Amino acid sequence: MIRIIVDCFGGDHSPEANIEGSLMALEAFPDLHLILTGDEGIITECLSGRQYDASRLTVVHAPEVIGCDEKPTDVIRLKKESSMIKAVRMLRDEDDIAGMVSVGSTGALVAAALTRVGLLEGVIRPAFCPLLPTMKGGIVGICDSGANVEVTSDYLKQFAIMASLYLENVYDIPRPRIALLNVGVEAGKGDTVRKEAYDKLSALPCINFVGNMESRDLLSGSYDAVVCDGFSGNVLVKTTEGTALELLKKVKDTIFSRAIYKFGALFQKKMFADLKAFMNYQNYGGSVLLGTRKVVVKGHGSSKAVAVEKCIEQAYRMVAGSLSSKIEDALDKYDHYE
């Protein structure tokens, strides 16, 4: 049985979306046991009348809630009975709990994971790795997307190893194509950090490094993951998501601007629905925090039930695929390559 904690009081649609997504995950994975943290009375009320396997669901009372504007250090010190911090403490203290999912404060989650759960042996810094869809029907990971604003070439080398193992073991992508985010595709492009990273990634036998990638090619389908500093990665992800959403709005506005366009759209309704689903980040889960001693998945703050279920699925597959031990083994074997 794989045991995973879900923070039920983080996010814009909590606790309903968190609970609904949890029940969906329970139905999808028969060997999954979920622990829901949050106000027990509210959670129990939300569960009332629902059909689910009660033997695989535990509720742990945690009455406090963390706001996104609160300082992470204050949260860890002062809000020990919050749904997130209690979940992190249980993740640290109970050996049979393999991972956790939260759609709450990113800063608080990263700080708590680092100080309470800790890093895998050999990991310098953890990295967020969200997924986006590509134009060829696949996915592409962005590692890092916000955990490390500044990086070194050694950070980027480890990000590449972790992202490659993540995609290979969780999404069954053989020899994932790993790229380095840069201002040009030529080997000599970029600042000192990027140039050093290029040389180190080229020397790594355990990854399929395919060179530099410009941001415009992120969704091309030519890459399975791109490694970068957290500042650039965060901007890259949010710009791509925002552009896709605004483009969909523009298409909708254009269709409704003329009667003949609306008439024609009636015959393409299925196509537009498929396009909307394809570009909806809710269908791709959250950002896994690669490098922590136990599995941590951070979902979007606006996650609805489907997104929460996908986050739980990510955590489940990371545990089932023994990703943490494989990262430790790879770093022990290959981290010395320069």
C-alpha cells in the first residue's frame, strides 16, 4: 500500500477540490492510501454521503490555514497545527508515508520540505519540474521553475540528471532529450554558468543531452525536458501558459464577433473543445520537487479536482517507480563527471 498525504486547505478551491481529487485518485489506484490534513469537521462534512473505500482514507485534524502572503519562516515556526506543516511533519516522522501533495503556499512548502524533510544524499539543491504539453502530443518538463533563482553549473547538471530520471521512470520516456535553456542554440552561447553547464552536460553519459534550446521552441516537441535557473524557468512557464490562455480567448472573441464565424464554429465544436483541453494546465498535474528525501508535489494554487488528482497520480508514480533511490544512485555514480 502506498501512503500519501494531501494538504486539504491549500489553494483557491480548497477543501472541496482537494477532497474531490483525492477520492478520484482512490478510485484510480487500488493500492493507494490517502491521509487528508485539515479541519476534521469540514473534511468529514465534505465526505458525507460520498462513496469511497473508508479503509484507505484517513483524516488528520489540523485546524490552522496558511495564507499565501505569510512568511515561510513564520509559518514553520508559528503554524505547526496548519494542514501543510502538520503534513510535512508526518511525512518526516512516519516511515511508511511516502509523499505529500499540496496546492498551498509555494514558499512555505519549499521551506518546510527543506528544513523538515531534507534532501537526498548528494543533492545540492532541489528543483521544481512542472510539465507542459507539446505540439506533437507529448510533454516537456521545465527544471527548475522557481526553487532556485540563482544557479551554478553543478546545479544545472544535477537538475538534468533528476529530470531525465523523472521522465524515464514516471512517464516511460526512454532516453529523454534534455536541453539547456539559452539565448541561442550554438554551443558557445550564454553566460559563464551556461557555457560551463553545456560542457558538463555534454560529458554526462547518463543523459541524452541535445544541446541548447531557445524559449520559443519549448512546445515544439523536439525536447523532453529543459534545465534552467528557477527565475528563467518560472518566467518561461508562466509566459507560455499565459500566451496559450490569451490566444484561446482571442479565438473565442473572434468567433463571436461575426454571425458567419459563429455558424462555422458549430461544425468545429469538438475541435475547439479538444484544443482547450490540450492547453489546460489542470490536466497535467503540478510541479514535483525533485531532490527531496521523500516525494513532494506542488500543484497550482487554482487547482481544481482534476488537477489535484493528477498531482496525487504524479506522487504515486514517483513512489512506485522508486525515483528517489534512483536519483541517489545516479548522483553517486555520475556526479563527478566534468
